[in-house]
Amino acid sequence: MKHLVLVFSFFVVGCTSIKDVSENSRNSESFVGIEDGNLIYQGKITEASNDVIFSSYRDAELKPNRLLISSQGGEIGAGMTLGQWVRDNNLDVEVTKVCASSCANYVFPAANTKYLRKDSILIWHGSAWQSNWHVEQEHRETFNTYITLMRKKETNFYADLAVDNLLATYGQSKFNLLDYTLGLFGKGTVGFDYSKADMKKFGLVNIVLLDGEWDWRKYRPDRANLVKRIKV
């Protein structure tokens, strides 16, 4: 099962290509805990990092109400666990740099209020319900058991949020063969995003623009071609 989770995580995170969207190595360093009264989650979403943020919050005398996150994602089970915890504690979420894959799928939608900076990057590229899984035959049976469980969990998760679970997969149907092929080799689009208005169509509401604008492509033009804007 451990080996399968690693395989599963590989496809959900999208290999290392999503890391290319991060600003630089400094901002990609991992840190999880409380700093200046805010919950900080910086780095890959893992069960270990989840345990640290949960315990930090539990032990805090003054409970922070906002989670500042910058993450390229992680295994979807860990992502949903973090998202459910955000939901259960009625936390706000602020995307500091990038929120991709499981972060965009589960953590951002679970927030009470969702804060975006002018250069915050959101990236979706699939979920438990995507159809294009590539699993070796020897792992197929175990994978089918695992993905069935994750799909049920994801369906219930989105239903509780009143969010359409097409959010994480809709853009895949709009990708052409070139997008997909180049993405596999880390040379093209690594995912997709939506406008604020189109996010609302999926049920993502209470989005606040901290700088009065959200136009990350203008501030990070060298990364603009990595994320395809999908219209709904």
C-alpha cells in the first residue's frame, strides 16, 4: 500500500513540474507551524505536516483564525484531511504564493473566507475522479480499492462544502493532446485555473482580493504559460 500511495501521489501532484511555478527555492522551503499569530503551511501536504499544524493549533493559547498556505499539493487523502480540518475549525485561508493540486482541490475550497493576493497562483489538474490514471497492472487491484475509497470521500467532502466536484477535473476536458503530452514531460502546461467569476459557478464563494486585484499572470509572466485559463 505504501508503494501504491507513492505512485498515486505522483500522478495527483503532477510530478515536479508544479514546483516550477514557485517563485524561488527560498519560498519553496517547508515550514509548518505558527508565526506572528498566523498558521503557516509551506511545502508539500503530508500526514506528518498535517500532524504538526494540528498540534500547533491545539496547543496555541490564542487560536489563529487564518491559515497562510503555499503548497504544490500532495497525496489526496492528506489533502482532504487538511481541508476537513480547516472546515471543522472554521478557518480562513490565504494563498501566499501557490496553491496547487490537493491544496486547490481541498484546502482552498474548505476555507470560511478565501484570501488571494495579486500574485497568488491557483492550479487544478485533476482529482480522485479523473479518468486518465496510469497504473501498472500489478498494482491495479489495490489501486481500484484505494481510488474507490478516495472517490467516495471526495464526493462527500464537496457535498458538505456545497461545491461542485467538477472543479478539479473540468479543465481536463478542455486540454488538447499537445497540452497533455507536453505536460507529461514537464515542458508545457501543468494545470489550469479559473477566473473569480467562474470559480463562483462551482460554488467557491467568499473570495477576498487582498490587493484589490488578482492577476498573477501580470506579476509572474514567466510562469503564465504553465497554467491554462479555462472558461466555464
